[in-house]
Amino acid sequence: MRYLSRLSRNVLSIPVILRFLHSREIGGAYGIGARKKLGLLVRFWRNTRRVETLSDVREHMELAAAILRVPPSVKGDVVECGCYVGGSSVNLSLACAMVGRRLLICDSFEGLPEPEEHDREHLAVHVGHVDTYYKGRFAASLGLVKSNLERYGNLEVCDFRVGFFDKTMAGLDRDVVMAFLDVDLIDSLKPCLRGIWPRLAQGCRVYVHEARNIPLVALFFDASWWRQTLGQDAPGFVGSGVGLPLAVATHWGSELGYAQKAAAPEIAAAPSAPTAASAARPGVEPAPLEQPQPAGG
Ligand SMILES: C[S@@+](CC[C@H](N)C(=O)[O-])C[C@H]1O[C@@H](n2cnc3c(N)ncnc32)[C@H](O)[C@@H]1O
């Protein structure tokens, strides 16, 4: 029965995979075609069997698509907040190596901080699943993450920020073209957004792995938090409550969703619409991207 459900899951993912392989938007600007992307996916799939990961290979494919879509002219790095043993990091590092970008991996490397009451249990309403969080959950050492990257990914493109996000993400000093936040807690998400969003290029995305958690996703619709903290309107969140349509398990969906900086290219291109990033860095022109679609969209 488990074999059948895994088989049907893989078969039903074929359209999503074909779109990744054949879309020229994904990697075309780097000369990366279907054959190289297939090679990347095979490595992703193998790695998810070698290194424990709390995310899914289709989600890694969506993240890779987001990296490969950013034109080479847009400068910036990829950031991962929350790596555990490095299962998602190894695959992100391979995608970064393909396009010559650096991957900044941020984690306490001692697991979750002590959660406040509102972060101790999160209900994923649509699948009826409750996650419980406590201090030290998902602890894994920096040495283990590095050795997994060395064996299965590309350690050379990686930099590390060690410590809790309220300290390490303040005043992030690099431009960002894609971020993957897999940090479980609302109180962990906030410092990551405060640090990353102002440095995110126009039209680029912050992906979050807690798409099914309504109270956490609600932050992306909290107009007063965004206005006060980041000086702009709330961006909303694609995939709220259900996740991007990447796979079928108990339902179509995933645990992954995203917020995009500037909703549409015409907004990104509008010179009269300064953003927190351009305001924070006077003289830096927003670089509009083509309007990207989720790999499974
Ligand atoms: C669910 S795990 C990440 C799983 C990984 N992305 C994967 O796909 O296998 C969450 C990670 O977030 C880290 N984390 C959560 N809150 C944190 C905080 N406030 N500061 C630093 N690290 C934090 C934990 O240490 C843990 O490694």
C-alpha cells in the first residue's frame, strides 16, 4: 500500500517535473537546458535518500527553479535559514553552483530556541496535523552539515552564520535573490524577514516551509507589522494553508509557499514606487525580473 501511494505520488508529479525540465525561463539565461536540469534532479533525488531532510525533493526542485530563473544580471546570494542536518542545503548548494551564486546557511546549530506559548503547537488545518516545538528540537552540529555538503553538495559555494536569528540576521550585509526559510516558529520567522526582505531584489521570492500553518502565514498579511517593520504593504503569501501544488499526498499541495517582492513586473519596474531595499540603499535601481511562475503552476 505504501509502495502504491509512493508510486502514484511520483507519477502524479510528472507534469511538475516536465515543466521544470522544459521551461526555457528556468536556467535558459545560464545555458542550462533539460539535460543538465535532469542531472540536477537525479542528484537531488539521490541526496534525499542519503541525507535526512524535512522537506521534499519536489520542494527542492521549486527552490532550484526560483534560483535558475533569476537573470545573471541581478546580483545577490541565496539564503537558507534553518538547515537541520543539511538535507535541503546540499541540494540548494548544487543549484547555486550551477549559476555561480553563493549560499548563506544560517542556523543556531543547536536546534530551536525555547518557544513562546503561541509557538509551542502549530496546527496544519488542511491536513489535520499538529506539530509540537520545544527547545533543542532539530539540533545538528555545524560539522555534520559541512560534512554532508562536502560529500553530497558543494561546500565551496557555502558560507555560514552560526547563532540565533535575532542576533545573526540583524543588518544582513548582502544582497539576496532567493531565500528559503524553514524555521518552524513565528518568532524565528520575524527576524529572518527583518534581515532579508530589505536586501531582496525586486521580483524575487522568500520561500517558507510552513505554508500550512495559518497563524505563521498570517504574518505575510499583517499590514501593520509590515508597515511598521519594513515600511511597505504586506506582500501576502502564495500557497497559504495548502502549499504550492507540487505533489499529491493526502491532497494536492506541499508545505512550501512564498512571498514575492513586488507583485508584478510593472510594479517592480515603476520608478515612482520606492521599496524598503531601494530606500535603504539610495541610488540602487530596482532590477525587474520576468514574472516567474511556480514550477508546478
Ligand atoms: C525544520 S528544521 C530545517 C529543516 C531543513 N530545512 C530540511 O529541509 O531538512 C528547522 C531549523 O531551524 C533552526 N532554527 C529555528 N529557529 C531558529 C532560530 N531562532 N535561530 C537559529 N536557528 C533556528 C533549527 O535549529 C533547525 O535546524
